[in-house]
Amino acid sequence: MIFLLVIGLTMVLPILNVIAQSFSNAGSINSGTVGLWPVGFTLENYHMILKDPSIWVSFRNSVIITVFGTLINLTATASLAYPLSRAEYIYRKPALLLVLFTMIFHAPLIPNYLLLKNLHMLDTLWVLIIPGAISAYNLFVMRSFFMNLPTEMFDSAKMDGCGEFRMIWSVVLPLSKPVMATMGIMYAVGNWNMYSQAIYYISSRSLIPLQVRLREIVITDNLGSADVSSELLLSVSPEGLKMAVIVVATIPIMLVYPFLQKHFIKGMMVGSIKS
């Protein structure tokens, strides 16, 4: 219990410090007096960030990637996991081996880049969504959940005249809220934190996601806000701006978890019973 409490504090305390610095004035941050509570409370860090149009552009791109990417992820993963969970699918073992192969061996960066270039996907938001549409790990978790559904339920649906698509829509998906919520959170977090792929495949400034913009601010102190007064520029600390950007980039995805927590825990437990 004590060990878990210590581990929890090591994760929570840095977050509280980041939030405290984001609401502290420049003098307090520069003097190192900010701990877990803001010193010299101010909203100027957030004021300066919200006046930077590039932040809003990057935020919009991340929202698009997260929303549409997660929908495509769930649709593609469920579409493959369901047939792989059914014993009557005669090619499921070779298909599972192919999926397992992708977990062990990954395509090198250069061939992958050339492939995406030939597909004319470079410098588009689709290059951050389509190539990672299915995670092999998430696929196996979802397949395990589908395998735990009662066989009698499928037999009864077939006797009532349900085809495969009707069975998926009317029987499987309504019972799969826990695993769909679990996979949805995993995919959404991955899409929201999209970083390396954007560095490799995106060159247009108007298409970079929020995490790439955050990296630029943290490393170069380049906020890019043109309509901020000189007094405000002098009253804020670069460290305070960095912490405020980190908070802005983290809070949206954290707000999703409480609404799906019940399904998330249930989905992880049920999906791990049978493989």
C-alpha cells in the first residue's frame, strides 16, 4: 500500500507542479518558489497562449486526428477482430499469424516513407490516421472479448434469420460497450499524442498537430503570437508559457476518461480472461 502511494505521488506531484507554474507570475517562477500551489497567481500565460493562432490551428488538427482517427480505428479493429473470433472462419489461424508477425517485425522508416509517398498520402492528415488504423495488441484484446460472448447467442440470432452484418450491428456491438470504450480510450490517447509520425510525414505548418507545436515551444521558446503587447511579453516567463501549453495539451484528453472509466475497467478485465 505504501509502495503504491509513493508511486502515485511520483506521478501526481509533477503534474501539480506543472499546473502551479502555469498559473504563477514570472518572478515567482524565476526565483524557484513555486511548489504545488501557484505563487503570484496570474492568467497571463494562458492569455498569451490563447492569442497565438498557431496553437488553435494545431489544436484543431489534433481534434480532427483524434475524432476521425479513433472512429476509423474502432471500425477497422472490430471488423477484423470479429471474424478472427469465430471458429467457422477457416482462415483465421493464418490471419492471426500475419497479425502476430506485425507485432514482432516493423517496416523500416525509409521503405514506409516511400510507400506513403507513392500512395500520395504525405503532407495530409490521412497519413496520421490510415497507416495505424489497426493496432495488433488492441485487435487481440477485442478478439478475446468477442470470443467470450456466448455461442448460444449467435446460434439463436442465426435461427431468427440474422446475417453476419445484422448480427454484428444488433447483437455484438450492443454487448461490446466495455471493450469498445477501452479501445476507444487507447486509440484516442495515441491519436491525441501523435508526434513522431507528424515529424516524419508532415511538412505544412497548417497541418502539424498540437504535440509538434508543443515541442517547438518547449525547445525553442517560440510562441509565435504577433498581437501580444510588449508589457505582457516582459511579464511572463518562458517556463510558465511552457507549463501552460502542457496543461492545454493534456486536459482535453484527460476529460474523456471519467466518462468511460466504468467501461474501461470492465473491458480490460473481460478482455484478458481468454485469448
